Amino acid sequence: MTALVIGVDGGGTSTRCVVATVSGEVAGRGYGGGSNILSSADPGGSLRGALLAALAGLDPGEVTAGVFGLAGGDSARERTEAVAAEAWRAAGLPGRPSVVSDALAAFAGATAEASGAVLIAGTGAVAARIDDRRVTGRADGYGWLLGDEGSGTWIGRRAVRAVLASVDGRAAPTALLGCFGDAAEPAPSRSPEQAGPGPAAPGPLGSAGSAPSAPSAPSAQEIVRLVHAGIAESGPAWLARLAPAVEAAARDGDAAATAILDEAARRLAATVGALGPVSGPLVLAGSLLTEPTLLAGKVRAGLAGTVVTARDSAAGAAALALHAAGAGAVPDPLAAHRRLIG
């Protein structure tokens, strides 16, 4: 019998699950839709699906510990823990998982160091100070309605506002209007296996991520209808689907898109700066900061010290489970941690 641990990384767009042995080898992986309690349409279903996929062919009775790193959990702790526990039971797993901030899982997935800081910008946005593998300070991460400044959802909201201001004459024309070509319904998202941790799924632009060659000019009312319909169907995380369009328009020199990214970078820098001086590396996580985006370049330009790019937050959550399982179950948690995150 080989003892196993489980790590889950759940964000607004996708959920990833890793099953690992106590020596640090990956035994299974699974994926699901978004599981942010504050913005995803079906968090419990996404967690359950990712767990079941990762456990395929494995014995759930061999699992000794589990850690869920979930976005939005700090703002709705009781509900998040209840949803996580229900998904755990539905997968036939013994005991209960621990629920931690997605920031802690992202940090542990990038480094085996015990202390430092992490800045996440994907569907949501948050910064956290890490001391001895515990979150001891945080800034933002308050959800799409009250915070997450500089996130994909924040960028999407700003893009919609810029388009509406352009359509009704309050602002100059912007290429972002192409997002709403014929005011048609948004294209289907990619599969969870492809979606990644941030706003990578295509929206109204289509799979190519660029505006149609000859879009019609929708009215402001049609745009409002489309946005509300998208949010009603997929949750507020739907707005983050517009972030790649803002990136593309800014690369083409669109003034409105460039201004949105400049402001997003300033807000993200302010978020991590609010933590004050930290010892250890700063981990950048979330697709807006780990992929070669304009926003990532703008944010990095204002950072000092050792900056590390996040790799696998689900593996990071599994590594936290290795440490939580204790020396009796895991002979060398630090060595297993390093092996697991590569």
C-alpha cells in the first residue's frame, strides 16, 4: 500500500488536482471548471470533478491528507470549507481536507522555501506574506465586486466600461468594441484541461483572440445585455474572458486598452507593496503574470529582490499536504516537496 496526498488549486476559471505519493511523485491529475466561491457558477461540481478525475485508477482509502488552495476562500471561509468537505466526501475520501489560501498553494508550488511573498493575478488578484508556510498578511483578494484590482475580471470590467463610454460618445473610439462584434453570445470556453489558472478562455472574440474583420456596431444596450447574460450563465469570472482582448488591443497601440493595463499594473504593484518588506522570494502567479503578457512586463519592471515565477499550484497544495501529514506519514517532507515541484 502506497500512502497518497492530494492537492487542489481552485480559481475562478479552472480547478486543478494533483494526487502525489509521500515521496513526491505525481500519481494522478484531474481538472475541472472554476471553483471560486465568490465568482464561479458551480464550485462544488468543479472540485468533485477534478478530484474524481485525478483519483481514476487509485484507491481513495490510501489518501492520508489533502489541502485545497481555493481563491475566494478567505472571504467566505465557512462556506468554502463546507463545499470542499462535501466534494471530498463525494469522491469517497476519508477524513476532511484542509482549506488554505490559493496564494499559499501558489507559493509552495514555486519554491520549497518556508517564507516569502506571493502576488496572484489571474481571474482574481491577491498578495500575501508567507511565514513558515502560513499566510501572516494579505492585501486585496476581496472578490470581483469589492476588489481583485488588476485581475482579469477587473480588466474585463474596465474594458466593458471603456467600450460603453466609446459607444455613447463619452470617450474616443476603441478597438475593444470588436469584442462585441455582433453582440452575439460568447464562444464556448476551452476544456478545463486547457483553461489554465487564469483568464485564458476565449470570449466573444472567438478562438483566435482577435476581433472579427468587419464587426457590426452594437448598441450600448446590446452590449449590456450580452455582459449580463454572460455573467448570469458563467458567473462574474465571465468578465475575465475579455482580458486577452485588452492585451491584444494594447499590443496594437489602442489607447484605451493601454490605459487599462497601465492602471492594472499600478494597482497590482500597490497590492504587493502593501505587505511591506518581506524576507524570501516573491512568487508571481496567475496567467496574467506567468505568461509573457504586457501586464507581466509592466509589473515586473517595478519589483525588486528575488522574483520567482509560479509553476504548479496544485502540486504546491499537495506539497503542503506532505508537510501537514507529519513525519510519521512522510519520512522527508522537504525532499518530497522539492521533488514534487520539480
